Amino acid sequence: MLSLAEIDLLSRGGSIALLLLWSILLLRYNRTALVARAAIAMNITIIAYVLSWRLWLVAPFSIATLLVDGLSVMAPALFWLFAQIWFTDARQIGWRRWALVGGFAVLPITQIALIIGMGHFSTICWLAVRIGMFAFGLAGMWTAWRGRDNDLVEPRRRFRKGVIWAIGAFVIWVSAIEVPVFGGRWTIDIKAITEIAIVAVTFVVSIGLYGFVHPQLFAEPAKGPACAPPSPSPGTSPLATQLGAHMAHQRPYRAEGLTIAALAAQLGEQEYRLRRLINGELGFRNFTAFLNNYRLDEVRGALADPAQREVPILTIALDAGFGSLGPFNRAFREAEGMTPSAWRARALANSEID
């Protein structure tokens, strides 16, 4: 019968193999997608965690051990970043996300520098790292939870309800259980049980991912500025025609907090059919992007109107359905590649020339 130590080694090997397989598949099929690159980076940090304890046993406080351990504590931050990109269909990371992850990375780098340069281990720095790991794990789970109803990619929507919680729960478990103990005070049995949990979670994630034959699961979001709301064509389904007319005449997108369930009720249609329509026929990956397409089209019209030259941009954004200036500015910049004020100045200048 295998000992717990032998099971531990097998679990580590299995976890690394599954994580490498997932990364290879992402490289092969989705290498250009930002979310795929984030997933690969997350996998590398998890592999570092799997290896770090063995390195501590073989060569404690060696440069290699410290570097791998420093990389391993970044796993929760990369998990959060992966969730942010995947579940919001972000086309770029943005400076705020970079600042959070980069700021957290300063902590393990500082710890490594103190140990190598001065032979000093900082307990304060170590506690800050563990608190940060716990916070990033919770934030990643919250990201997966809060936008679940707006997700129009059905395989991803099912995935986020289950497997992402398994990843997040494990990240929090590792972060919490390492706070009261460190280094030599860890027992082999506790680490072995943790590694068995790693391979179990990795196996579940792998089954969930490899079982989806769906090109949109890790597809790259559409690039370029948002287009005008789709207009009916000869091949348009009756439901799409009804939806387009409702959005154009009733303008339900102006209501802040509109849900897909509420829109389906307005149309007298079943929610799942509306989800399939907006995703499959109209090509939107989440409901917020669908609404913002109409909101931005109305905003562009108002900004280009000389009669509304003196109307504040915030007023125009709020009237179109944006809840606040921050989300509006981000959506507008992502769509047009410039600020609303710069876009307005250019549009008004062009109208004067015409």
C-alpha cells in the first residue's frame, strides 16, 4: 500500500502534468487570446507552488527555492487576473489591474531581497503576502459570481458556477492554512493532504475544460470599435427583429440595472431563447456588452450633435443608461480608442467643415 509521502509525490506529478496539458492546449488553440495567456501564467504559478515545498526540503533558502516560492505566492493574484479577463471579456489588462498585481509582487520580491542580501526573514512581509493571497482569492471568486447572470456564453456560464469556485476555494484554503505555520513547522501529512487536494481540483478543472467542444470558451473578444446596433436583414430571425424594434423604440437599455430576465419579460419571451439569440445570432458574449452597444450608439449621436454642444458628457452618459462616469469612460475608450471629450471635439469639428 502506498504511503502518504508516495501519494504526495504522485499527486504533484499528476497536477503538473494536467496543468502543462491545459497550457499546451491553450497555446495550440488560443495563443492570441489574452485570457489564454493569463491562464497559462496562472498555471505556471500553481506549478511553482506544487514544486516549492519539495525545494524547501532539499535546498532551504537557496536562490532557486526562494525564486520558485516567490513565484508560487503569485498564484492567487494571477487567478484573480484570469477571472477578471475571462469573465469580463477584457481585451486589455489595464493599468489598474497591472498596478494591483505589480504592487503585490513587490512583497515577495522584497522578502527574497532581504533574505539573499541581509540574511533576514521579514515576518511582516510574509504576513502581508498571505493576507494578499487570501484577498485575491476572494476577489477572484467574487468576480466569477457577480457577473454570472450577464454571461451569454453558456459553457462558460456553467463553468463559472462550479469549477471556478473549486479553484478559488483551494486558493483560499492554501492562503489560510499557511498563515499560522511556516517552513519547518509544516508537517509532511498536512502538505501531502494539500497536494492531494491540488490534483483533485486540477483534475476537475481539466475535465470541465477538455469536455467542452465549444469554440467560444476561450475565444478572443471581437476587436475594434463597437458597431451600431444590428438592423434587421432578410436572414434575421423573427425574435431578432422583435428585439431590434423593441430596443430602438422603447430604449430599455436606458434603465440602469436592466437584466436579461427583465428584457425577456418585456418581450414575452423565454430567457434562454433570448440568451441564445444575443450570443449566437448577434455575437455578444455578455449582456452588458450588448446593452453598451446601444448606449454608446446613443452617446455618439448626442456628442456629434451641434445642438447638444453645451450638454455635459456626464448627463449624456447617464441619460443613455450608464450608471456612472467611470464605467462609461472605460467602455467609450475601449470602443473608440479615445476619450469622449476628444471624440466630441473631432465630431463637431467635422460637422462644421461639412
